[in-house]
Amino acid sequence: MAQLDEIARELAGFRASERGFSENDLQRALDPRSNVALRANTGGPAPAETGRMIEERLERIAAGEKRLKERRGRVERALGELRAEK
């Protein structure tokens, strides 16, 4: 924490601890799991948000596949009608 305080003083003109930044805050900031979990905003890497995005993408893929199947069916019917007219 002393090293962080010194660097913050040099760069920002104040010590991080003077602004309420504690040793626990530093440990949380350096912990990858904690760091990812804090990014629970839309599009962030938090596990819950990642799961939500995966589910959304799977639903979109399924809807796209359904539309494609319907379009292919219409094309096949239209081709069948054209062949029948010959």
C-alpha cells in the first residue's frame, strides 16, 4: 500500500489512502475473480452477464434458423409451382 500511495502522490498529487482507498480495496482490485465479478454491466465479463448474452445469442440463432427454414420452404414451393407450369 505504501508503494501505491507514493506512486499516486507522484502522479495525482495525493496518496490513495488519503482518499479512502484501503489495503482491502487494493487486494480486491488485484484479484482477477473479484475484478471480473465487478463488471456486471451489459456486455461485461461477469459470469451472470456472460450467461445472459449466451442465452440471448442462442435465441437469436434459433430464430434465424427458423426464418431460414421458412424461406427455404417458400422457395421450394415456388420452384415446385414453376416446374408444374411447364
